Amino acid sequence: MSEMITADLVDLDLSAESKEAAARALAERMVAKGRVTDLDGFLADVAAREAQMPTGLDGGIGIPHCRSEHVTEPTLAFGRSAAGIDFGAADGPADLIFLIAAPAGADDAHLTILSSLARQLMNAEFTDALRGVSDAETAAALVRGDATPAEAAEGTSAADTTDTATAPAAASVGAAAGSTAPETPESSDEHPFRIVAVTSCPTGIAHTYMAAESLENAGREAGVEVTVETQGSAGFTRLDPAVIAAADGVVFAHDVPVREKDRFAGKPTVDVGVKAGINRPAELIAEVRAKAERGEKTASAGAATTPVDRAGDSTEGYGTKLRKWLMSGVSYMVPFVAAGGLLIALGFAIGGWTVNKAPSVMDHFVWTQSDSWGALLFQIGGMAFNFLVPVLAGYIAYGMADRPGLVPGFVGGAISLSINAGFLGGLAAGLIAGGVVLAIQRVRIPAAMRGIMPVVVIPLISSAVVGFLMFVVIGKPIAAAQKGMTDWLNGLTGTNAVLLGALLGLMMCFDLGGPVNKVAYTFATAGIAVASPSDSAMKIMAAVMAAGMVPPLAMALATTVRGKLFTPAERENGKAAWVLGASFISEGAIPFAAADPLRVIPSAMAGGAVTGALSMMFDATLRAPHGGIFVVPLIGNPFLYLVAIAAGVCVSTALVVVLKGMRKPAQGNPATGAAESASAGEKGSQQPVAA
């Protein structure tokens, strides 16, 4: 690896009068060294970064920086201006200008050293030495870490010093890892105030680490323990959960979303931009302490948390990673399920059972007619449901491979819909997409191609591979299995109605919206999708919807009557499951089934079978293919229909409570943390079915 800065990249008499001219003068030195291949293209990237947020810092420092496809290797150029150049800092012009250039695919080691420089800039001794240095070689050695500020002040050259180049890099490893712990003050009967912080900026190169250093320094001066997680370009290591739990307050100094933000919920929190963390850390610390004294806290983390980038730490086993990847997709999918299902249910309630046959509201919408409003809600909900499988697949791939996984994941999910591979096809597409992207990223490529990898090469190759596998390999077996099950059900139509109802109930609760559920639902809707549906067809539809409502309602009831058997996240899910179950959205039970499938799924199936059989026995009929309790007026024998649902819910609840009560309690919690992160991705729906 070449030295990031040499004497040729130092200008101690920078004559530029504007930040653009300063960036150009320093960039020309990079071009001369072969570190930048396209001067104007690189400067455009610098300007684009500058437009996001000024790069001037208090104390006379300017740090224009960017990641660019025109950079061959991470490079740093330094200029010193006698007149000063305005980089947007509140306290005036900057006389020390650092131009930081990182390739679009820069590796962690280079970015680690860049983060070390950012931290050094918060050291007054370091900046004073740069202002007094007399030759370019010594200035470069000082920035590299080959000379200390004291040696630079004495005029000692890099060749005469002990090689300390590894010191700053070693010091910066902790910074880039994301967890930096200050020295702990002497112990006392009462521990010092403890703060955990997260710093991040759009580029993740400079401001991220400068804010961390500034907060730590201010914490030491105030006698406060400050532990920082830097979410920079070199990645990040999550703070120890025990450190977060012991913290008295939280500071977010960021200009991009904080990853895994829910980890910090329930504590006094100050949320500001990253420059505030650099310029006024003492104020932020004082503000957090004041909030803690007043008892102000953020809301506790809810059940429907969103996953983080690259879910699955490198130290975890494959099984744990797989559950997190699947949960990543399911977590993003659930809001689409809830929104789409409820809109469809409301559409049936307002517009009647024929709302699914209404023409497009683009062409036929009458403001004063309830049918039009019902059709509008139904069609909006249907559009939301169309996103379920692509979102699932896209964010499974996102959990595995970060943003490069989104394109092939969404493409694979959309193909899964088009070939009727359904929810399981989406799961396969997401896992394949993430795996393909990870494989491509391991290939060593020329530096000149790094810039186009994330925007051209990876999406192109990964989408082609995923598309080929989905169209040619994955779709046919799943579609064939679904068709075979549908044909089998058609052969049972003339048999005992009660047994058929029990069988349909078992299928509806087996995979909560997956292929088996989809077959049962499609079988039911096909019977009523005619102008004058038969009585038996409407009975089948009623039994299918009733059974599909049982799993979420049973889990909601179980978390209400025996909450101690469930985790806090599951208890929160239970609250939502009341509404989802009542609306015929079976996906409300997915988090429970994914966390504990051997107890939840059999319990749900038993209750579903009871409900399906009773619904057929009571001769309940239904003309609408969806809606839950919102379409009770359209149900024949509605009272007995509700009795059938209640009976199934009670059976499932009793079974799941008994089964969970029989297991050996896990350490600290009857339901382990794995349950909260387990994949809910084995079940779901692609349409407004057994939702």
C-alpha cells in the first residue's frame, strides 16, 4: 500500500482564495501522483459532498472529502493558507485544509487510517504543530504519524524518528470498530454519569470520527463516561448490550440514519447533527444530564423493529445469521401486510362483497357513492399487497449483503410473483440474491472498476443470475406443488363437508399465508368468483376465512392471559395481532410461529381445524373473499360463525399456553432473545389472502 500522504501532496503556501480553488489545487497534486484519474470528475464528487453539508470545522480546519470512482487509492493532501479559506465554519475561514480522497470501494484498513487523522484534528497540539511546521516532508510525516508534534516542532525529520507509523493505525482500529471507551474515572460509591453515543456522517470518513473524539474529550473534562459507536465507512461494531443497558443517557450525532436505533430506546436522548457533536459536545452532555434529571426518556422499543444493515455479526453461527436475514425481510414486509389487509377489509365493509369486481377507480369514481370509496380502498390495499414478496426478498438480500443486495432481491421477488412461486419463492430469491452479491464482492477487481461495481456490475450480474434461477429452476417445482394440492382439494369437494372444513382449516394455519395456505384460499375464492356462487362454495369461503383468523387472535389472547410465557416483543406483537386477526390477516401470527414453530404452528392448526369444521357444520356462508369482522353483515348465520371462530381461538390458546408452560425455562427469560430475532420468513402472503 502506498503512503497516503507524501511531501508531494503537501502545499504549505496554498494561495487559493475559494474552497473550490483550494480543492482543485490539492487535487491536481493527486492527479500528478496518479492517485486521481479524472480531475473534473473527482472535483464534481467533492462538490456534491460539500453540498450535503459544509466541511469547515471550528478551529480553522477545512476537510473537503468524498468517495469517488475516480480515485485509485485512498489519498490525503494537505494545504496551509495564510489568508484563510471559507469552508462554512461558524468561527471563520480555515487555514488548515485536508483533502481526503477515498475510492468508491475503499477497504477497511485505509478508512481506518483516515479515521485516525479525523481524531487527531481534535488535538490542539497536533494542529498547532501543523501551523508551525516549516517543510513539506515534516508535515507529511506528522500527518502520517511518523513524527510527533514535539518532533515536528523541533524540526526532526521522519527518517530520524522511531517508526511509529503503526501507532496511529492501531489507535484507530478501535475507532473504526465503532466502540471507543474512555478511561474510567476512579470508582466511587456512586458511578459517574454514563453516556453512549453514535456518530455518523454521509461519507463516514471524517466527521464521524471527529465527533466521537470531541464527545470523548468533553466527557473526560466533565467527569462523564462516554462510549461511542462510530458508524463510518469502515463499518461498525455494535456496542456491548451491557454497556448500553448501563448507560444513563444517549447522544446521537448523525447526518444519516442511526443503525439499530431501537437498541437505545427507553433512555434520555439528545439527537443532533454530526457537526454539533464536533462543535459543542459539552452542551450535548449537559443536555443529556438535564433530561435524565427530569426523567425524560424516549419510547421503549416496540415489537415491529426494523433490521439493521448487514444483519448478522461475523462472530455468529450460520443458523443465527440465517434467522436474522429472514427476519430482516419479514420486518420490512409486515407494515405492507397490515396496511394492505386493513384497506382491503375496509373496502369490503364499505363497498360490499362485489368490490373486488369493481372497475379501476381511475376510470370510474363517484364522490358520492360508497361503492366507489370501497373500490378505492380495496384497490389501494391490493397494490400494497403486491409489494409483499418483492419487499420480503429485497430486504432478506439487504440483510445479507447491504444495499447492493436490494436490486437482485427485489427483482427475484417480483419474478416469484409472476411465476406463482409465492412466498417461499420470495424467500429463496432473497437468499440467492444475497449470496450472489456476497460472492461477487469477494472477487478481486482492478482499482479502476471499483467505482462502477455497486451501481453497474453487481446489480447487472446478480439480477441476471437470480432471474435465471427463479425462472428456470425455482418456480416450476413450487408452482407444480401448488397446482397438485389444488387439484386434490377439488377432488374432496363432494365428501363430508365437516371433514373438508377441518382440512381447509389445517391448511390455512399450516404456513400462515404460504403456498399451502394459498392453495386453500385460492380453492375457496375460485368457487365464489362467479355471478351466482353455489351454497357449498360460500360455505367453503366462510370456513377458510374463519380458520385464517384463528392464529393471530389466539396468539393475542395467549399473550394477554399468560404474558409471562412470551418476550416483551411478542407481547407487543400480541396487541397488534388482535386487529390483524380480526381483519383476516394471518401474518399477525408470523412472529410467534417463527420464534417457536414447534409449539405455535400445531396449536394454530388445531384451532383452525376446529373452526373450519364448526363453520361448515353451522352452514355459515360468505360471499366476500376477505374482510374479517368487517364483513359480518355479509355472512350467513353470523352468530354461529363467530362462535366457531371463538371456539378455535380458545383451543389454540389453550394448547399454546400448555405447550409453552411445559418447556424448560431459558436463562433470564422464558423466551430467548433468539425468539425475537428468529425468522418469520417461512410464512406470509403475496395477495390479500388468508392474509
